[in-house]
Amino acid sequence: MRLYYAPHPSATPPRWMLEELRVTYELARVGADAPPRPAGGEPGRPAPATRVPELIDGALSLSHAAAICAYLADKHADRDLAPRAGTRDRAAYRQWLAFGAATLDVAVKLARFAKSSGDADAFAAAEARFAEVARVLSAALRQPYVVGDRFTAADVVVGSALHWADALGLAAPHANVARYTERLRGREAFRRACAD
């Protein structure tokens, strides 16, 4: 397996997932500090700079962090990072995967963009949007993880976005969210995924 990767919010979850699974994979860095790629890249593959993250697993090419994490959890079902199909927990797991990718991650990206552009009004609006999203998440975090007592790939997707949110100071005002974020960042696989 090869993961095309750059250290940014969209690429963090698949790398963290691979570390949780402890599977062998190759990390292909993309960006200014990446080693040079062969001319033309891989035959039949799009330029990875336009698709980060991208997981190559044999003939399969898969992009989008939540899709990659869900695929890896199902492929390595013995590692128990996804609830069994057809269960209520599986439905909740899918909901949190989508929430992490489509709601939480978008709120964090809007805040990052506003912060980097120096637009205080846009950042205040993004902060208010994040607070709305955090209230939904906080209500669910009366349990240790988003799907009850077990850590799943949904926590990888949600936790990755929160890691980046915390860097902007967004998570701290929400006690349940802040505690959950710290608990996830304490995982050895997370530390390995973010070591560089």
C-alpha cells in the first residue's frame, strides 16, 4: 500500500489509520519538501499533487480521508475499528464518519482559511460555526468515543479535524471536546502519524 501524503488536515486521518492498523505501507510525500518523483509519476495514475490523500492498494486508487479510513477499517476487520455491518453501531459509525468529513472538517478549514488571511470578522464567524458543530459533538461525548465505548475509524476522522481545530484555539472552550481531543492525541498511533 502507498499513501500519497502531505501534512495537512485532509491527509492526517489516513496516515493515522494506517498507524492504528500497524500495516506495512509506503508514505509518498507530496509538496515542496517532498523528494523528487519520477517524471510522469506512476503509469495510469493521476498526479498525486491533485489528490492528497490518495491510497493506492494494488489496482485500487482511493481518495478522500473518510473513504480511505472506512475502506481500511473494513479491509482489516480483524482489528475491530468498525462496527459490524447491519448493527445500530454501524449506522452511528457511518454518521460520525460523514459528520467528521462533511461538517467538522469543513468548519475547521473555514477557520484556518480565515485565520491565515488575517480576516478577523471571517474568523469570528468561523469560530461561531465551529461552536455550533462542537455542541453537537459535545452532546455525543458523554461516552468515551463517538460510537460508545469503542475507538473506531470515525474517531480517527473526527479526532484529526479536532487536532487541527485545537491548533486554532477552537476546541478549548468546549470541555468535552477538549478532553476527547487530548485523549485521542495520547494514542501511540496518533503520535507516530504526526511525528513529522
